[in-house]
Amino acid sequence: MIGRSMLRELAVIVATATALASFAIAQPTFEVASIRPSVGPDPAYAAAYTAGALMGGAGSPCSGGKVELSGSRVRITLTSVCDLIRIAYEVRNLQVAGAPQAPSMTLAEALAPGNKPIPVFFYDIEAKAPDQPPLNDSLLHAMLRSLLADRFGLMIHRDTKELSYSALIAGKNGLKPGTKVSSDCKPGPDGDFVQLCNQTIDKVIRALSGSGHSIVDMTGITDSFQYRIPDFRNDPDRETDTRAAILDQLGLRIESRKGPMEVIVVDHVSPPSPN
């Protein structure tokens, strides 16, 4: 005869199993997804990308990945596995450990005649999500997690590690005066300057550090704002000046810090399954 205590234990087990099964079934997925090696405008450019000679080199495997949404359709170009993990799990590039690294070679080595075939490192992804519910960032991230598991065989675990990072800090009074959004703000070139409207701290971090988001937001600023900086876009050597101008115009600063952060650790990943 089964006692009440055992019946309660069985009920808990059944409820837990049911919840887990429902969770597994409920994971959102794309209706269809095509994953192909990235192809640049010419073979040399494509080889350079594949070798990691661009986009920050082999030391920046999480950089890149341009995401475009159009209704229920998603297009991600020049993305790496590490970059997909960063987007899907909503973390910064320094919070991804154990992801595939770009081959360690220079641009000249990548393009040298007779060189060995370069392993595929960057991918272009085109996917179609269900029409309902409407696709948003949260749903996209969940679908990318499913894509990584289903097509790349991704297995991960979470850990906490002491990491060095750059913190974006605001002054005591927040942003500098004159940065409040105005209705007549017109974005774009303005003589020797560039006007930026409807900006957010996330956009500023991307401008300061690239798409890898290696800077941690500690400003506490949630409102949109605008600012104006000198136009250095045609002078790559002035990139540092652009960063300095952004910080100065907004009254922000960057500090080096160290502390515990959650890390996504890759246990297993493989090349994507065929389309």
C-alpha cells in the first residue's frame, strides 16, 4: 500500500516532469533557417574575413554580426559562433568562454597563393520566424538559442568568474546640459560635425567599443539624448579622437575595474548541420 508521503513525492515528480516537458516543447524556433559561409564582395575580402584578419582580428571572435529584422524575417551577416552566443544569451564578448577562435594568420598569409583552405569562421544566416506572435528582441534571442542548439549542437554551462572590464561612468549630475532630445534634431553631417539624435547608452557603448559590447554600462542613464561631435569618419587614424569626443560631449568617462561576472562557457559546438 502506498503511503501519503510517497504519493506526495510522486505527485511532485510528475509535476516537475510535466513542467520540464512543457518547457522543452515551448522553446520558440524559426520555421526555417539557412546558414551559409559568409561571402564578401570579392574572394580576397571573403578570405580576410574568414581568417579573422578583419573585424578586430583573431583576438575578437565575438565582434561583427549585423542583425536585420524585417517583419518575421531575420538576416544576420558576417557572424561567428561566438557572436551568435553573445547575441542569443544577451552577454558581452568577454562573457563568452571556449568559443571557436579565428585561425591565427595575417591578411597576407590568408591571401597567399597556394595556402591551405581556410576554415569557415563567419556565417550568413537567413531565417523565417512564425508570423505570430510578432518578432521582438526577446523572441529573437530565444530562437537563436534554439538554432545554436539544433544546428550547431551547442552545449553550454554558466559560471561566475573574476573579470577585468571597462565601466562606463556618468558624472554626479548625469549627462552634460544640452544633450536633452529636441524635436528639431536632424541627424547627419553638419559642416565639420556630425549630429546624432535619439541616442541611448547602448548605442554609445557600441560606438565606443564596437559590436562586442566590451564596456559595461554603469551610468544608470535610461533616457534618450542627443549630441554633436567632430566628423572624423573619413580619417581612420582619428578613431581615438572620436571616442574622446563622445565621452567629452556627454560628460562620461571609462574606468578599468575588476569583479565577478556571469560567463557562458562552451562545452561543445560543431559546424552547422546542412540546410
